[in-house]
Amino acid sequence: MTESRSVSRGSGLNTQQLEVALPISPDPRIKAIVPLDGSNQCLQFYELARVTVPAMGIGEEWSTMLDWGDPWTSWQARQHAAFQGHPSYRVDVAGAYHQSFSNLCEAVALAFEKGLLTQDEYDLWCTWVCASPLPNDVANRLTTKFMIAFLKTNLTHEPGYQNILTPGYVLKNEPYLEFFVTEKRNPNAIDDKWPGYFIYFMHQPGSEQARAEKNPKAVIGIPHMGMKR
């Protein structure tokens, strides 16, 4: 989204090198995106709003992050509120952790089996990082299913998958998921009332909404094993 460039200020012995961030042109090769529990906290809201291709974010359901406090609870909703592409979907996966959207924990088990991890190291992984309430195989199946449906529909334009990409289908068939379509809103009205905030729906179905900062003042770090969930 941005690139850093070094520029000079002053002349002679007083020359200073400054790092500035400049927006880069969109890559025309990118036709759609599917962030998997994406670290959108690393980008400003206006940077996320430069995404104009079809998007579907699949990630942790917000209540899983309650113990971490704000602004983690609005982590996945933030990118969904910012993305400007159509369609734009948000898929919340109940009981999933960040690692649920990969095969990391399977790799950890294999590393222990091959003697690459000690018992204490393995236990640490199993009691925190790989201790999600939702089994990894279920999270992987759901992620794969909805990624395929989204990409087949929006990238290769194949028929037969669009019915999966609806709140009604998810409510009927997928008890671990909540599915949100592009939220209808008046950006001008929101800007007038709360220029630094966005709104999002908390549950599907339901009309309850929450409000969160577009760019939280506190720096949101990348989760690591030293953090308590």
C-alpha cells in the first residue's frame, strides 16, 4: 500500500536523510483478496480504504478477543468497514485463534514427534497458541470452503457457489460462522458525526451495532506467546 523512500533535506554538511511513506499505485494483477485473520492493525484506515477489489476477510469472532480489550474486539470489523470493493464480506469464526487459519499447530505436533521441540516447549504451544476451542480441522475446512466459494465466484466467475456466500446459508448450515455482507451506510453522515470512528454489526442475525476508532492511538502489537489470551 505504501513504500518508504529516503529524501534529502538541506545541503552540504547540514544535509539530512528523511524516510517518508508514499502511496504506491494499485497492482492490476490483484483481482480479489481473502485476508485470513489479517493483521490490518499494521495499516491506517485510509490505507485499508484503498482496497477496491472484491474482498472477504475470514477471522476470529470478536468475542474471542474480549479478554484482550479494545481495540482487538473490532479487529476484523475494521477492515470490513474500510474496504471499498464489491462485494465485501466478513466471516467471523467462533472459537478460532489466529493460528486456526493455518497448519501451524499440525507442524508443531510434527516437530515434537521428530524431537525438534522439548516437552516443555510443546506443552507451551499446546496450552496457549494451539488451544483454540474450535478444532483446527474444522477451522481449516470452513476456511477452505468459503475461500473456494468466494474465489470461484469473484475471480473465475464460475456459477454454483454464490448461494454459499449469504447470511441465510450460513445461519442454516454453519453454526460456527457469522457472515456479514457489505454494510449499507452513509459515509458522509458517519464522517459528520464521528470522523474518527466506524460502526459495525456485532452479530448475525441482529441489529446491534458497535462503534470503534478507525485508527486507535494505542499501538496494536503482533500477538506472541508471551501474551495472555
